Amino acid sequence: MAFTKSLIALLPLFNLFLQSSAIAIVADSICPIPYIVPRAFSYFSDPTDEFLDEDDLPITVKLASPSAGHPQWISSMLLRTRPNIWTLEPYCMRSLEARQDICVYTSTWFAQGRGISFVAIPSEGPLVATAPVLKNQMTHQFDTWVNPENDQRIERVPIPNKGLGTLSRHHFERGDAAQSFTPVLCIQDGVMQMKLGSYEQNTTLNRGAANLPPKSRTLMLELHGQFGGNPVYDKVNTNAFNAAIGSSQQAYWSVYPETARYNHDCRPNTMYSIDERDLLHNLRVGRKIIPGEEITLSYLAPNMMSEERKQRIHAQWGFSCSCPSCTAPKDVKELSDYRIGMIETLETELNDLSLDRNASISTAEMLISLHQQERLDGVVGDAYMYAAFEHAYIGDKRGTQMNAALACEHMAIWRGTNHQYYQAMQRLLVNPEAERSWQYFARVKRGEVLPLG
């Protein structure tokens, strides 16, 4: 108690020392304690923390500095009245090169002690914290989260010409949940786009990784890196998935270490979606998998042509894809590319909602067929969605509901049940007459609804 009183009494002198002997690191609008602080003390800045009003201060603080007015130099890290989402005090630095502040936010409680770190500009801190799983991390149960250490259905083994891969030890049926993972490190896209080699960028990324619990930190640092340079930046750049987090919906480069261990296939047997509520990367089975078969996912968008896939894979991950689609004879690959091109053309026609459009139900049926021929097992849900809309446009309830149901079935595997497309198809399935698409063109002509687009 006596030590605490002495510390509080010295805070005004400490404040003067900071202002007289430091360099600018954190902006005043971001951090209520002095923004002229040395790098060694920059971790005190916490834009999501609670800073006490003068009326809430203990009497000992008021006596220590009776004329100080509002004590903006006192962080509630010392006098906290409520728990903080972050279990480590956020660390902030000023990038003089980018003229931007970068902060590291860490919770070692997250996902039953798996932990998570965010690297973002300070205004993102409170927005990230609005993610339901972070707000309720002490009570969130992660009902579908699978701890990979305890999952006996898979096995990590060397795969010829691929390094480590994942083999099935289980009969998986289409639609089964394979595994679900939480991220361990998430970096805002704007931070990742800053100049490579920036001292502040590398320092904050390294701090984000170092703050993780030992097991999660090891999992991440053991990942493959393709580009060299700062190891943490390299592993993020090589392995991250794109995820939106919190109410800002900003893009975050999110590292799911176990998912990065699954090898690529241009026509994989699993699909994934990322649930924004609990940040889970959910891997679901797209077609039957038997014991001994490798479990694969695609690193690429499904609508890329063969040469584009080849170049992207080599540039981003440094390997040549040996999947059946990429090693097929030249004429087979050319036919596949033709189908991919036709898919893009048909989707453009179906997206045209003008009154003189060329698209029809037969256009959507051809789109479904092309997806099936290309073995786009999850993405075919989008084709069924287009077909459901085409039937709704002409008021065919049975055709609308049949295709909406098929769209939901496939979208649940690929996009997830929280995706807006899945939700739209559910509404069309339950009550198609209530949707704007119902008899859309006839109603536009009668002036009952305004045209879209």
C-alpha cells in the first residue's frame, strides 16, 4: 500500500520526464496519456482501455496532485475498475515513414487459451473488440471448434512431392464438418500493405507473435515461408486467409496454422468458410472422402483458368500444382478453360436485370451443368441461386423453391449458413412471394417496383 502511494505521488514527475525526453510515437487523439512518449513506454497506450474521470479517482490520487485537473496522464491500467478484453496491455508505435500508428492487441484467454493477437491501426481496436466472440470470450463455448491435437479422424504425414499433408482416417460424407480452427494472428490489410522492411511494421508483427501462448506461437512460427525477410511477415504473407472482423468489416490477414497444413487442389474435396461471429475457419466436406485419401482445399478462387492458376500458385507459394486438373493433357485443360470462360459469360447475362436481357431459365440450367462438369462442388450453389431467381422472376413457385433448397444445401458447405446469399435463399425457399424477385420484371413493367441497378 505504501509503495502504491509513493508511485502515485511520483506520477506528475514521471509525466514531466516523458514530455522532456522523448520522441513522438502515439497521437494524442488515440492515447489519453502523453503522446510524447519513448518507445520503451509505448505499450502503455491503450485506445480501448478505460481512463478514469476525475470524479472517479481515489482520494489518494487527488491528494497527490490537487491542482492537476483532469489527470490525462494516468492510465487505468493502474486503476482499472472493470476487466479488459485484452489480457496484455496493448502496444502501440508510431510509424514515422507511413505517418500512421500501429497497435498490437492480444488476448491469451481466447479459444480456451489458444490466444489471438491483432495488429491494426488504433481506431480499429474498439471495432475489433465488437466481434461477439471477443466480447464474450470468457463464456463462449466454441461448440463446433475441434482441437486438432485430439482429432483422431485425420493424420499429418509426408506426402510425396508435397511435404506434409493431411490424410483421412475416417469415412467423411458430403457436408460433414471436417475441422474448425480459430486464428492466432490477424493483421489489418493496411498494415500489411505498408513498405516491407519497415521497422515499425516488423516490430509490431513480431510483438503480435511473441504475445501468443507458447503452443500457438510455435504452431505459427513452424509454418512455411516463401518470400524471406522478416519471418513473421513472411509466414503471414504466405499462409494467411482473408477475414472480416468486428463492426468495421475491415479485411484482416488471418493466420490459421493448422489449415495451412492442408495441401492445395484446384478441385478439392473440402471447402471452407469463415464465420465472422466466432472467427472460426470451418472446413466442410464437398464430396465423400475415404480412409487413406488426402484431404485437400483450394488456395485459389474457383473461376481461374489453368495458366492463371499455375502462375499464381508459383508466385505466391513457390510450388507447381500437381492436381489432376493441372496435370491433365493440353486439350482437356483447354476444354476446362472454355467452360470457365462460359461460366463467367453466363453469370454476366444472369446479372443483367434490364427489361431487354437475354438470360432465362435455360441460361441458369446451362450454368449449373458447367459447374457440375468442372467439379465445382461448393460453388455450384451460386448457380442454383441464379436458377432460383430465374424461376422467381416468372412466378414459378415450385421451381423457385426446388432450386433455392439446392442452393442452400451447397452454400452451407462453401459459404456457410451466415452468409447473405444463404440467408437470401432461405427466405426465397420459405416464402418466395414475399421477395422482391417474385414476378420482378412484370412488376417493374407495371410500375409496382423500382428497377434494380
